[in-house]
Amino acid sequence: MLRSATCSERFRRAVAALLGLAGLLAVGAGSAAAGVLQDAEAALKRVFPAPLAVAKKTAFLDAAQVTRAEQLAGQKLPSKVVAYYAATDPATGKPAGWAYLDTHLVRTLPETVLIVLDTTGAVKQVEILSFNEPPEYMLSAPWLAQLHGRKLDAELRLQRGIRTLAGATLSSVAMTDAVRRALALHQVLEAAR
């Protein structure tokens, strides 16, 4: 014998269906690309807080500078035009650090990072500004921390001084390459000053 559902049973079923749909949407969102995480201006204010003055700079590399930067980085440069930021202490007029934007492909989608250098030209920190691959491929803060204090040398390579992140090998490669490019560009630009 069939009986019709009471009002409270229909309500419970509707709530269960909505919760199930919400769960499906949450799972789908978890596998979606992360996209923009922070804008460059906000990241710059955080890494170079007031009263430091930050100026956007553009450098146009000549053929010799491109060749030298590519030798140092161990890879081709994507462009002869370099956009970077220089922070200055207004009280002393001395440099307080630099930051280089780098946009590159991880697997098939782009990532943009801000590579911050201290006054010695070593990596101070790396900020991921946008990441369009699935979030599980994004590098963790502990992984990024191993880049802090690094200079451009033979140890700044995966499986040497930098460990690969299991499950995010291509992200590890892309980030290490980006840091090498920024450090190489910085050396070339500093030599020209």
C-alpha cells in the first residue's frame, strides 16, 4: 500500500536534495582553477610597507644583456622588456629592495608571481598573485619558504638545493625557473647601473 509523503517528509527530502546539490557544487568548486589570489599593488604594499617609496620601472635589455641574463638563468627570456619595482627608503634615499613580476605557464595555464629581493639581491619572499591551474597544483607556503635567502647559484635548481613538491612537479619547475629569471635579470640590471 502506497502512502503519500507528509509535509515534514517532503520538507526533509527537499533539504537533503539541496544539501546534496550544495555538496556537489563545493566539490566542483574545489577542482576549479584558483584564479587571481591578490593584486600586485596590495602585495607590494605588504612587502614594502610605508614609509618605503615604491616606483615601477621598465628596462629595455640590449642584445648583450639578454645573452648574459639567459646564460645566468640557464633559459631563454620571454621578453627583452623587464617590468620591476624598486623600493627606496625616503629617509636615506637608499634602496630597500626590488620586486619582479613573472608570468609563465605551469602546465597549460598561466601563473603570475611577485619575486621580492632584499638589498643584497637575495630572494626575500615569493608571492603568488594568480594561479589558474587546479588548486592542488599550487605550491604551499612551506615550499615557497625554501626560496627565501637564495641567490643565483648552482644550488638554485630542483633536486639540488630545492626540493620538488610531489603532485606539483610542474609548479615546482615553473617557480624555480621564474626565480632564476628574476635573479638573473636583477644581476644584469644592477651591473648596468
